[in-house]
Amino acid sequence: MKTEISKNLVVIGSSSGGPAALAKVLGGLTKDFRAAIVIVQHIDKQFAQGMADWLGQHSPWPVQVVKPNDMPATGTIWLAGTHDHLVLKTGGKLDYVAEPIESPYRPSVDVFFKSVTQFWSGNVVGVVLTGMGRDGALGLKALRNKGHYTIAQDADSSAVYGMPKAAAALDAAVDVLALDRIAPKLLEVFH
């Protein structure tokens, strides 16, 4: 499929148990899916390229590690690849920033999701998958407060029900879904 700039964006945050959950979600999508996808997974930067390659084997599209000035587009799945925070900037370009230094999560799902609320002018679906801690909950809430559709993975299908639990507790998720229902829901939203 030819890569093209999209007005539709899916942003996904995950941590512990995330690679397997991401493979399940991406594997449930089709080549004609009409949204760009950007993932922030808590992973050491030395493993980011290997994870991108592995996820690409489970996805209808290739998975690439984000480089500064890449733009989310259909036909490629983008994965944060450094210890710095991934952000969306003016003009829809992706970049990395060191601030906030005090964030215990690097790269931070919250930092990325909040930048999306500021700089993405189209439709967004935010997804928080399995993971330890609370990262992603505030960012998902910011997306929902802007009128975007949001999903948190449910407890039964999460390897670690920390991040999605925190999102659900904040009422950040429009829907709390089992892992195997997330890809079908994304296909329904962006059909």
C-alpha cells in the first residue's frame, strides 16, 4: 500500500506485556485500514529496532522506528525509538524531546498523547494497553476531553492491569475492551 498522509490517527501506549498485545491488535487490522498508527511502548532504545521488525511480521504494514520529522501516514506503523519522549509538533511532524526530565516513564505515553491533543487537527483514537504504572491515563483523558474516542484494555486480557486500570479510574476511556475486541473496534471506527 502506498504511504499517504492521513487525517485519521490511532495512538497506542503500552508497557509490560505490550509487545504481545500490540502484535494482537496490529494483526487484526487490514491493509486498507484508513488511519495512521503511532505507538509508544516502554522499551529500551537498543531493542526498539528489533521490536519494530518483529511487530512488522504481525502487521499488515511495515513498522518503522520514528526519526525526527517523520509524519504519521497510512501504510506504515510508527514506533517511538529513544529514551526521549516522542511528541507531535506543528505541521504533524514527529520529534523527540528530553523534557520533562522528571518523568519516570521514558518515552512517556502521557507526553505523546498530550502533544497529539495540541497538534493533530484530524480524528484521533487513543488506546492504552497493558502495562505497569499510570502512564497514559492523563494523556488518554486529555484526548477524551477533546472529544476523541478512547479505549483502555480490560483487566482480564491485560498481562499487567496498571496503565489501563489508571485510565479507567480517571474515566479516560470511552470503552474498556478485551484485547481481541480492540482491532475490530478500530476497523469499525475508521472503515
